Amino acid sequence: MKRIIVIIFTFLFLISCKQEYQPRNIEKITIKEFKVDSSSIRAIEAVDNENLFYAGSNGNIGTTTDNGITWSTLNIRYQDSIIPNFRSLAFNGSDYFALSIGNPALLYKISEDEATLQYIEEDEKVFYDALTFFDDNMHGIAVGDPTDECASIIITEDGGETWNKIPCENLPEIIEGEAFFAASNTNIKTIGSTVFIASGGSKARVLKSTNYGKTWQIFETPIIQGNGPQGIYSIDFIDDKNGIAIGGDYSKPLENKANKAITTDGGKTWMLIANNENPNYKSCVQYVPNTNGKEVFAVGKTGVSFSNNGGLTWTEVSKDSYYAIQFIDKNTAWLSGHQKIGKLEL
């Protein structure tokens, strides 16, 4: 009996010890490319190894269910003449939602190859940039450029059936010239009931709500800022404390001045990383799942970069141009770009 007790305690001790993850050294990757249509594709929803949805700039919602062997396309038109330029796509566990940029803003629910208009907003300044759902799949949120003195933020509490715009008195004030980027649908990140939204232009800041958008805080970052194409283009968090932001100056994509930062206190403070090193401008950054926040990929029109130490140092692993990347597991990711979808298998 004594021996059995010793064995049990030894086993419990061993499984309670969290082993430090040993990140991989990745120096080069190969991306399988699929030519899909004439869209500029900045928003994807990777389901699994076989299934992917994308939203394109010419009103297309594309899907594959067989690992890219075949593709189907749903073409959406508003009033027969307006072609929605989709740059946002989100999944609530049962249906997909695609949101267009420009006036009018059009938010569609995609269900069983049918598109239903759920929200429309008309304003000469309207321009929505990113859309996502929270973990409960009932609460959803989208962010757009200011039409007034605050960010344009719409929310749903019923899984996307109805959407309402948050009034400015309930949001932080946005200064003149501050806006958001519709580059990859990743300048917004949700964890639990918390959402982080990254801005650019005259300011590069992070808006944060911990209660599904009911109340807000806003925090400064040291990311390059001051004019239109500068700022944060993408943000990701591994948990509610540790996150990474990336961007730069879209008009100077080869420059890498003050374009990467990390936080360890839930976005309150940010520290620049890998300054004057690869990568340069990037439109999307994503942690690799199940790597304890060690492995990170960043993609953009300047290529693909990889870090195995949480973003402190980087290696360029591909010169292929992509807008967005989304992992489905530790070894597999889908990517989107200009008239193409990519598949990465490590």
C-alpha cells in the first residue's frame, strides 16, 4: 500500500509540473497557393484542415470543404448595382457574417449559401474595418472609422440577429486623424468578455472593454504614429495579459521603425521590440496555438516572418505576399492575399 501511495504522489507531482515549451527553429516555409478569384482577400475564417471561408473585395464569399481541391462562391450584390467590398468576416458557431467597407456599410449573415442583410449604415464617413464574435458566440462586435468624435462600434447580443451602434458618450474620444485599418480583420481581438481594438493614423492606441463593450478604456502605445498610413494594423493576445501589436507605415513598407510592441499587463503599457530588425511593415500578427506564446507569425505584402521567442527576434521565412494568416492548430494555417489563398503546413 505504501508503495502505491508513493507512486500516486509521484505521478501527481509529475503531471502538475508545467514543462517549458521548447519552440521550433523555423528558417524557411513553403506555402501552397490557390488561385481563387479576382478578389483582394483580407478576411478568412479557418475552420479546420479541410474547410475555409473567405470574404473578398468583389462581393464574393468563397468556401472550400476539401482542402482547396474545389471552391464554391456566393456572389452578393446590394440593390443589384452595389458590389460590397468585404474586408471583415466572422463566425458565431453556426453562421458567418461579412461586413463591407464604404458607404453604405453592409453586414450580411451567410447561412446555407444564402445571404441576409442584418445591418446597414449610411454616412459619407462610414468605413468598417474588422468584425469578430466573443467566445460565447452570442456577443459580436465590429469597429470602423469615426463618423463622429468616437470610433464606430456596433455590437450584437443575440448571435448577430440584431446590431446596434454604441453612442459616442459611451466610448473614448478619438482625436482628429485617428482611425482603424481594414488590412486583415485582425486589429480586433476578443478573449472571454474582453475585447482589444487597435488604432492608427494620428494616434496608435488600444481601446479595451472587459464587459462586451459596455464600458471602455484607451491606452497609448509607442508604435509609429502621426499620419494616415502609420499605426497598428494587427493585434493578438495569448491570454488576457500578454499580447503583441504590429504594423508600421503602409506607405513605406520596407521601413521597420517602431512597428512592433508587446504588453504583459493587458494592454495598459506597451514595450517596443526588435526595433530596427526584421520584420518591416506587416498587416497581420498571430500567435501559434499551443506554443505558450513563444511562436509568432507576421505576414504582409513584404513577406512572412517568424519568431520563436514571443516576438523579441525574428526570421524572414518567406518572401510570399499575404494579407492575413490564421492557424487551426500548431502545424497548420490558412492565409489570404491578392487573388489567392495560401495553406501552410509546418
